[in-house]
Amino acid sequence: MPDIVVVCLPTYNERENLERMVRALGEVLPEGGSVLVIDDNSPDGTGEIADRLAGELSWVEVLHRPRKEGLGRAYVDGFQHVLAGEAELVLEMDCDFSHDPADVPRLIAAVDHGADLALGSRYVPGGGTANWGLVRRGISRGASIYTRTLLMPIHDATGGFKCFRRRVLESIDLQTIDAAGYVFQIETTYRALREGFRVVEVPICFADRAAGHSKMSRAIVVEAVWKVPRLRLRALSGRL
Ligand SMILES: Nc1nc2c(ncn2[C@@H]2O[C@H](COP(=O)(O)OP(=O)(O)O)[C@@H](O)[C@H]2O)c(=O)[nH]1
Ligand SMILES: [Mg+2]
């Protein structure tokens, strides 16, 4: 029997993308795999589409959250939900096709081959971005260089396409993560490294979203700028 895999899919206003993404995941997931949609009461009706899919497909489940509180909070709730079940491998990815569902088996394979956490990485040889504007590329690159300098030897620290072995998430006290935005990605990887887990970067090509709008905001960038050094300080003072 292969390890039980669950893909966590956070959504906020992804009605053009959700159904296509769920069906594409159905094509690539190993036997027994499932998808958990984590919807923050999207005003565009994404939650209802998710419910319809869950009614049709036994391997789809939906976690409805009352309001939009950021990607980090949505993932904390989603991971806690998944850990209450039997999953051995927990993936996270965006629902907008920036992350290619066809890459899911490569992330799983990296963990099968000994990693505890596999990161889809744009900034290792073979990885890259397609059709992303200069500003977004600059912010993303800058964030990774900033994190590399202050925190850890990871090339793509803010990416949201990851595969965790269960024990990595169990070792992280999820309740103590207060990251709302993309700093959540940095914090989970940093904590995994500090626990001594083996983290590998798997090259991926990140495409601009297929439809709908980005939820990236100035607040998300500002949060990362000050929370990255704070993570370092918390680690140094033994509070992580
Ligand atoms: N549940 C939930 N999902 C979110 C939230 N913010 C973003 N997402 C989802 O997270 C993924 C990445 O967000 P996106 O706006 O594409 O960010 P970008 O790729 O950096 O521009 C998408 O699937 C979004 O729908 C949120 O506050 N709550
Ligand atoms: Mg996106």
C-alpha cells in the first residue's frame, strides 16, 4: 500500500479554477489519496462548488472557515484537520494552476526517497517562473534572498508547493504559528530544519495564475519583512 496522501488546497475566490484543479489532482494522486479544500467563505461561491465536488467525489472533503484570515491561518486549520486522520504525506499547493498538478508525483517521490519535507522550488537549477511580472518576480526573489541571509540555506523560501511527512507537521506546534501570509511558508520550513528534518528542493516551473485574482498584498510583504528576523530572534532565545 502506498502512503496515504492528502492535498490541502486553500481557496479564496477560485471559482474558475477549483473544479478543474480537483479533477486534475484526481488524475495524479496515488490510490487512497484525497483533497481537502479549505475555503474562507469565498464571496464568489467557491465553497458551494467545493461542496458539490465533495458530494460527487468520495475523496474530496471541504473545510469551511467563516472568514478570510490569510493563507497561514487557513493552513493551520487544514493541517490540524488532516493530522486528526491517517495521512502520512500532507501536500499543500495553490489552487490557481501556478503549481502544476502534474508535479505532485515528483514531490511525493522526493519524500519517498528520504526527504521529510520536499519544497517545490523556483530558484534551483531546472526551476523558474513563467509569465510573472517584473514586480512579483522582484518581491519573490528578494524575499528568498532576505530569508537566505537571515535564516536558512533555502533557495525558494516562500513557495507554497510542499510535501510534508506527517512527523514534520506533528513536531511543529501549529497553534504557536501566528503567520497570516506567506511568512507561514518560511516559518514551517525553518521549524522543520531546526528540528533536524531533511528538507530538499525540487525544481518546479511556477506559472502565473490561470484565472481569477491574486490575494497578494502590501500587508503580506510587510509581515514577512519583520517576522523573518523575529523568527531568528525567537529561535536564538529558545522560544521556537
Ligand atoms: N483559504 C484561504 N485561501 C487563500 C487566502 N489567501 C490566498 N488563498 C489561496 O492561496 C493560494 C495562493 O494565493 P494567490 O492569491 O494565488 O497568491 P499569489 O500566487 O502569491 O499571487 C490560492 O489558492 C488562493 O485562493 C486566504 O486568506 N484564505
Ligand atoms: Mg497564485
